[in-house]
Amino acid sequence: MTEGTGTAGKPIYQRVLLKLSGEGLLGDKEFGLDLAMVERVAGEVKAAHERGIQVCLVIGGGNIFRGVSTAAKGMDRTSADYMGMLATVMNSLAVQNALEKLGVQTRVQSAIPMSMVCEPYIRRRAVRHMEKGRVVIFAAGTGNPFFTTDTAAALRAVEMNCDALFKATQVDGVYSADPNKDPSAKRFDRLTFSEVLTRDLRVMDTSAIALARENNIPIVVFSLHSPGALAQVLERRGLFTEICPDSDQE
Ligand code: UDP
């Protein structure tokens, strides 16, 4: 992959995975889904897809259920995590519905098979869907408790041979501290995986970082708050932080 604006002709990225947290679908709500937000996200994905980029998605479930916090209140962790994974299926179906309303063909593939609702996760089939111009949404995380959808995103990005993993967050990149709490927090344009780990920057959980690092998949952290943000960042414009393999350091 090369640097450049990508405005003319061929997109810079051929295939990408977009990770959306459940929080990103909350909008102004405290819990659940804001359908206006879901539609906005779908519009962003459609714009990227229309540029000829193969797009797959992993969606979190934190807007509905987070296993670890419920386990802390006394529930069995594995059961709580399965509930969290089911929450990601709900979000995936909502985004699928919004995309299809916009005329984008999609398939949801779940790591926990539920044949009445969606396809099971089958790697080769997912690749084929993307080759045919369908957006694939990977639901139910990794299918295993004690993991997160960040790790699922890194895993699927590796399995799908993606050029990069795009992580949409509430802020426009990786900062040295939480910019909402510390006004002196510095934003990074570029980091290596080693820097993320040694500085203990909370970008994604360490298993996700380790997977991306071992497989040389860059992670691009950006914010979906302004309309057109995904299409922009796919052309390497606007604000974002790129986390790249240690060997790519300039
Ligand atoms: N989860 C899990 N295994 C996975 C992915 C998710 O057990 O591979 C559960 C876990 O309980 C997690 C919840 O699903 O808290 C929702 O996912 P996550 O917290 O990653 O969502 P996000 O923070 O991205 O909204």
C-alpha cells in the first residue's frame, strides 16, 4: 500500500475491515440503538463501498451488553460474554438493515451459528461475498468468551487478508492521554505497534494489537463524527492515527 491522495482512479485500499464499537451506535441515547446513527454509519460504509473498496465490518455490543461489567456484578462471566456476543448480532442486523435500505448488498456471518437469522462464519464464503461486491458483517465477535470485538476485528482482518483495519472511535486518533480529561494530551499521526505496547496506549486490547502486529496489518484510528469521515480517511485525508509495523517506521 502506498501513500497518496487516492483521489484519481484506483483506491489506495482494496479491502478493509471497519471496526465500530457499540457505543458508536448510541447517538445521544444512554442505552441501545439510535436508528439515525445507524443510518449515518450505513451511509459512511456505502460511500466507501461505492469507491470500489471491499468492506467488511465488525460491530461491538457495548451499547447493549458488556460481559465483563455484568460479570463484576455477580453473573457467570462466560454466560455474560455470550450475552455480549448476542448483542453484537443485534447491532449487526441493524446495520445490515440500514445498508440494504440504501441499496447495498450485505451478508451477516455469525461466529455463533444461528441459521434462521444469518449465515455462519465461513472464511472462504466471506471472501467470495466481498469479491461479489457485498459488504460482510461479522457478528458474535470471535465466538468465544473472554475476548472482545477488537480482537475479533483483528482476527477477521487477518483472515480476510485486509489491507488495513479501520477503528472508528469517539476521538480522531490515538492520544497520549484521554483528551476529554487532559487538555495537554497529544495526538499522534503515526505510531508503531511497539510504541503502542511500550507506552501502554489504550488503542485496542493487547491481543488485537498482537494479532495485527504479527500479521503486518496497519490499524487506522479515526472518528466517524463528521459526515464523510470514512471516505476521507480511506483517501488518507483528514485526521487519523496510523499504527504501522515497526519495520515501516520512517
Ligand atoms: N464478547 C465476547 N467474545 C468476543 C467478542 C465479544 O465474549 O469475541 C462479548 C464481551 O462480553 C463483550 C461484549 O461481547 O463485552 C461486547 O463486545 P465489546 O465489549 O467488544 O463491544 P464494544 O466495546 O466494541 O461495543
